[in-house]
Amino acid sequence: MTGARGTGVRTAVRRAELPMLRAYRLWFEHTRKCAECKGVRTAQDCCAGGRDLWAAYRHAYAEGA
Ligand SMILES: [Zn+2]
């Protein structure tokens, strides 16, 4: 167990998280503002714009995973 290696991994995870969280926030804010997306149960029921934002989130999520 080396402290240096643990620190490096943690830094990489934190950096990868940021675009993912930003993409999720953009989608979440859209669902609150968009009349069509307000009552949806899943992102698949969103309007085209909402699905685009969700796709961007999924992409960022996959990049970070
Ligand atoms: Zn929408």
C-alpha cells in the first residue's frame, strides 16, 4: 500500500466526475424548466432536447467510469 498511489487514483476520479456532474445538472435543470419534461418518469420520455442532454450525461458518465 503506497500513499502516493492512493492519492493519484483519488485525483483522477475527482477530475472525471466534474463533466459528468455538470452534464447531469444541465439535464436536471432542463427537466424543471421544460413543460414537456416536467412530468417524465425516465429520461427516455423527455423531449428531443432533454434526451440530448441525457445522452451527453450518459456519455460523460461512460468516460468517467
Ligand atoms: Zn424538454
